[in-house]
Amino acid sequence: MYLVIPARNEEKRIGRTIREYLEYFPDMNIVIALTNCTDDTLRVVKEIMLEHENRLEYIDIEPIKGNSKGKAIRDAFLYVLEKYNPDYIGFVDADDSIGPLEFAKLKKVVVDYDVVISSRYLPESFLKERDSILRIIASHLYRKYVAILFSLPYSDTQCGGKIYKNSVLKKILPKQAVNDMTFDVEMLYLAKQAGFTIEEIPIIWRENIASTISTSKFKFITTSWQMLMSLLRMRIRFWFK
């Protein structure tokens, strides 16, 4: 199995995440998708590559204006499919909010489904760090917006931990166009429309308070607004199709 980790200026967090996953999953290979890094993220990755050169590599994602998490993951998925063609490809965020123990829950059941996604909001889920009131309200509104616009019956489309079967990615990636953080909605919508099975798994989530979106109210509000507008543009695009 291959795991993609998108990274943009993650020098303080990504080392721990990579080492934890490599140590916990001896059968896992990791590809770091570097995007517009201006810090020492690459140096950290290269240092760990010396210890795990056969299981860890990185690719540079072509820079674009604005948030490019969706593009980074799409490009990395395409790279892995073309070069290695594994049965499954997953991704997690670089901040270690989903540890290997929680990702193992997804990995355990993915053989029975086409897509497995982690969730912070199922009854069995648990958030180790509770969100601020602002984040709780924004998250609730976003989930309602997604449910209304796309009829996706999932409690958490945005949680940064998912696994896709090879056949799913080959079907949906050519149709994917979203570059920002709403790419999750697009991928799940395309997979659902194509008839693939999707299972949602409750996890223990460790909110990383070092996130710039978490610590800056202005950044959080502007990012939330951009995501809502991106969802609306996506919905209009699918309507015309």
C-alpha cells in the first residue's frame, strides 16, 4: 500500500508523522507531495529518506495560486498509479492528527469497500482537542451545505485520512478538477456517482493547534468562505454536465 502526505511548510510536524507511519506499517511506502515549501520540510524528508530510502520518496508539485492541497494529492495519486500501480492508495495530513493506530482502522476494513474515510463526527468518534465555538459552527454549516448540494450521506467529508482502491482512482481522477481543500467532496461525489462503495470509520482525532488556520481567526474565516464558494462552483459545474 502507498500513502500520500501533502506538505507545505511542515518542517516542525512532518518528521514525527513520517517516522510513526513507517515504523507502525512495515508494508507501507510513503510519497511526500511538496507544495510551495519555503522552510526546511525537504531537509527533514531527505534525512528520513537516508534511513528508509526504499520506502520513502518525495515529489515536487507544480505551484499554483491559492490553496493547492487538492492538486497536490491528485498529482501524487497519479504519480503513484503510473509508477507503482498499487491496489490501494491513501492519504493523511502531515500534522499527525490521525495517528497510525487510527489509520489502521481504515486499512483493516478497506478490503471490503472501494473507499474508506475517517470521521471525527460519528457517535463513536472522539476529538482529543475540542474545537472553538467558531470552528464548531463553521463545520456544522459546511456539512449541511455539502449534504444539501451533493446529497453525500457522510458526517465528515473533510477529515484528513482516506483510502481509495486502485480502480476508483483510475475512474475518478481524470474527472477531478478541484485544486483546493474541497477536493474531498469532489472525489467522494464522483465515487458515489460511479457506484463505488464508501464506508465511514470513526476515529480518535488529535487537533493540531499549530495549524495557521486554527490559530488565525481571519485566516480561518477567509478560508471557510473560499471553501463555500468552491463548493458552489463545483455544484454548478456538475449541474451543467
